[in-house]
Amino acid sequence: MNNQTIEQLNNRNLDNCYFCIYSIPISIYLSTGGDENNLVNPKNIIIFYGCNLQGKRRYITSVVADNLDKPSQWYDLFIFLKSRGINSILYALLPLDTNIRKAIKIAFPNIEIFNSYCESIIKISRYFTFRYSSNTFDIVKKIYVSETLDDYKIAYDDFINTYSESKFLIELLNDDFIKAKDNYRIDFSLRKHIFAYYFIRELSKKLIVASHSKPFFSSVDEFVSICIPIIQLTEKKNYCSKADWVNLINYIYDDKKDLIKCYL
């Protein structure tokens, strides 16, 4: 993929309204220059995807989260995305970062924000092999995307009991899992689409592989260029049936009719 392809991806028009945007964290090594004083440092990247009102999931943008440590910097990012066409976002799956949350609420006042499980998965993958982590990933899913609050409590107790002898893992994830209880304020039929667990898990696995394809990258765009085949594949897939998606739109229509009617 050449630079022109990256330029097209970074500047293409975005949808006017998104059902949800997803923030997907990934860690890569970025260089600071090309001379003998070149430094290579790990950087936290956030890749934003959006799901429009037709159920299509598309790449939006990627940023170095470490470089955005003020609400005003995040706000500038969201205003830039508005200039590319976004008028409204219904829901957002975001990390527990007050700066990004303050900024997006100012840019899109009607948005509803939910605590992301992606950070929990990243924490697991940093310290444990995938074979060890697979059972924990299933517990993560049940904690965030169980059908009822009682099911959540069962999944949370299962986590505590399963890893009772691993204090490190419990302390690593426990605060995230307790906060996950807040997400159960909405119905399961809506929450499962907001959390898009299998879509994000599949995408995250491929991004992690891509992040290890080179010792370091000169820029975020260089990393994204390697990920373009992944992006193209995810944008072609349908992750739910049309009937399931129509049921979802019917579900949210009464509550958000004034926001979404003009986009349907």
C-alpha cells in the first residue's frame, strides 16, 4: 500500500451519524527520528472504528494517545472528525480517561459513554500468553456482556474463584470488572452491539500481530499502512444479520427518534 492509499484513508468522508464508536488500544514502538540520536519508545495508540446506522463498521482514525493529555487536545481531534462529516454519535466505548470523555461530550453533547473492556484485555495480553489468557477472555466477555445483572455477578464470582491463587491477576483486573457493573444500566439487546465483543477481539488479535511485524515504526501512518488489508477485511464483513440490526434500530428509535430520523 502506498502513501496515496494512506492519504485517501485518512481523508475520506465519514458517516454523518454513528450508532457507536469503538476505541481500540494497541501498543507499538515509534521512532523519534532518523539520525544516530534516534530513540525508539513504546507508544499507546488508539484506533477508532465507527458503526453507522446501517450496521457497517468502518475505520475512522488512529492517534497516539500519549500525545493527547489535555481535554482541549482531544476536543481538537473530535472537531477535526466533525469536519470530515460526523454530525452525531449515539454511543461510545471508551477507556476510563477523563480527558477524552470530557472532550467528546462537548463535541457531541448527546453521546452516551460506556466503559470499555479493551484495557482489561490489553493488561492480560501484556503479562500472559494467549493460551493462558483464553479462559480469562471468556470471563471478560461474560462480565461485560452477560444478559442480566445476576449473570454478571455469577461471572464476577467465577473470576474471583478461578484465580483465587493468583493475587496479581485479581488486582490487575478487579477494578475494571467492578466498574463493568455500571454498563448494566442498559438492555442486553443494545449492550451487545455497543460492546461488539467478537468484532473487537478479532480485530485486536490482528492488530497485535501487525504491531510485531517490524521492530519499530516511523509514524502511526506507517503502522496503519500495514493494517490496511485488515481494515479492508473488517469493513467488508457483516457482524450481524439484517433482521437483528433492524430490531436494534427499532429498539433505540423511540428513545432517540429526534437524533436519528433524518439519517435513516
